[in-house]
Amino acid sequence: MPAEPARSVHTTWLYTLGSIVFFIGFLDAVVMLTMLEAYRATGEPATAVLVVLTLVASATQIRYCWFLRAGRGGGLPHPGWTAALRVPAASVWVLGLFVPGTELASAVPLWAAASVIACLLPTSRRRTLLLASIGLYVSHPILTAWITGVPFSFTATSEPFVLSLFVAMLPLMLLSSLWWWEVVVQLDRNRRTAAELAVTQERLRFASDLHDIQGHHLQVISLKAELAERLLEVDPAAAREHIHETRLIAKQALEETRSLVAGYRQVAFDDELENAREVLTASGAACDLRLGPLPAGAAAQSALASVVREATTNILRHSEATTVTIELRTTGGLTELRIVNDGVTDAAASAARDRGGVRAGAGVGVGVEARGSGLAGLRERLAAVGGALETVTDAAAGRFELRATVPVGERVSA
């Protein structure tokens, strides 16, 4: 299932939709005022019907705008919706031929309907529809004057010029807004792809380390076992020695694999910090790295590196963070690592409380389902070097903070 768009993308769509609805609503309001003025001047029933049909056409135009989320050339919705958009607008255009004083206003609903539909059509069909609609708009006052015998002058007042200006701007506004919406959607897809690539890169790095351990030891185990098998009948004592060595090598491989999984292998803490900034930046989050003196102990650095690595991975996988701050500072006898992100959601905070850990959106930790992983695992690693882990979630502000502290000097466990 494709991932849901980020909140910022949803907000952009609401802004785009609001702008489109406002522009179309404003244009329809100008048309409505023109028709109401004509009805007040004549009191003709046909003009009253024209006003009602224009209201219906305006309502369908605004509702149809929701389908524009598909983007330019995204395809038309169900034919019933398109028919509901066209019929009232076409009725206004036809009835307006017999109502003097609404020559241009009566042509606007059909033009607006065509402009909205054109956005969802391929480029070639879009141009054809807009050109045909321009012809209908321009010909309407000419046909009205011919049918009613009332001459129409485009230059008599400024009203026809202003109305035609807004009419000309409508398709430009729609297409430019949808272009901007498509850019935001594409940027969000790229951001998600970058995040997935960063996670994949981290997995490949882990896989490479695991291969280095397992590949070497398994090859030696295979050779020792083959040699022991050959010597079993010829020299049982030598075969027994090789089997003993095989057991020791297997034990060593198991210990190193456990150390790798638990994060106890020697990790370059400064490299881990730089890697975190690179992958977070590549994923679209602005990462602010503020570094003070590094703790002296290798075990403390390794534990903090594990915190950075797991926090970064979970921000990429589960969070919608746009800004991340990683701060390392030393006060008194403690070195404190703070990782703050703004990717918390209400659902994520609720899930975190239910599980006793932090899940999607919190940006750090993956719960406490397995020993040695998630927040529980981080606390164990920090406790082994005399450190501690604290978390603060502010769902209202969309903010999550993780604080890990270790002694400045390396603590020797008993």
C-alpha cells in the first residue's frame, strides 16, 4: 500500500483547493450580481430562472473542484459528475440568449465548466476544449443581440472588460495552481524515496558487517570440519583438536554476531553523527548538528552511537519530521545527547503510550517488543556505561525529544 502523503502535502492541497474555490466563487458572484441587476431592472421570469440556474451551475463547479486533486491530465471522474457540471452551465448559456443585459454573464458558467474539465484532460484535448469554449463565449453576445434585437457594446462600460479579464485568467489560474500542486506531490515522493534509500543504505551497511563476520568464520568452520572428517579415522587426536577449534570459532562468530546486533562493536561516534546528518538531509529534513566535546570512553561513544543510529533510522522510517536537531554537550561530569524532531502525530503519541515505547511519527524507537531493541535496548546499553535515557513527547506541538546521558569518563563495570 502506498504511503500516505505528509501533512505538509495535505495542507498544500487544502491551500490550492481553497484558492481555486475562492477564484471560481468570486467569478460566479460577479456573474450573479450582474444577473440580479438585470432582474431588478426588468422583473422578467426568464431572468429569475437564469439566476437559479446560475446558482446551480456555481455549486456544481465548486464541488467539481475536488476532482482536480488528480492533477493536470488526471482523467475525468464519473460521467455523471461531468454531466451535472455541463447541463446547468449549458442551460444558462442557452437561456441567456433571450435575456438582454446578461450577454457576457450568461456565457461565463459554461466557460468556467469547460475550464475545470479541461484541467483533467490530456494537453491536446484540453486545447481543443478551451478553443471551442472561447468561441462560445465570444459568440454569445453576438447571438443575443441578433435574437433580441438589443445591440451590445463591449466598450459601453468597463464591466464587460473586467468580466472578460477574469474569464481569461480562470484557466491560467487553474493550470498554474495544479502545476504547483504536482510539484509538491513530486517533491514529497522524492523525499520518501530518499528516506527509503537512506534506510536501505543503513541495512546494506549492517549486512556488509554481518557478512564480514559470518563469511570469514563460516569458511574457517567449513575447512576445519572437512579436515577433521578426513582425519577422523587416520588421526583421531588431530581430528578432535580440529573439532575443538571449530567449536571455539563458532562460539566466537556467535559472540561477534550478538555484539553487532546489540551495537557493542566499536563505532566511530563522530562518523555516526555525520552519517545521521547526511541521511536526514537527503530525506528532506533540515538537520542541525551541534557538537561539543565527545566522551572519552569508547564504550560510552559506542552506546551513544547506537542511540544516534536507531533514532535516525526510525525518523526516516516512521516520522514526518521536517526539522531535526542533534546536540551533544558536556555539563559537569555528564555528556548529554539530545535528538529532537517535529514529526510527532497524535496517533503516534497514543501508540507510544499503549506500547510503552515510541512508534511511527515519534521519530525514535520502535517499542519494546524485543529485548535489546527499541527504547528498552537503548536503556540497557546506556546503563552498562553508567548512562540513562529520557524521552519527552509533546503531541500538541508535534515535538519529540530524546535525551541520553553518559559519564564523561569511561565507567568500568564490576
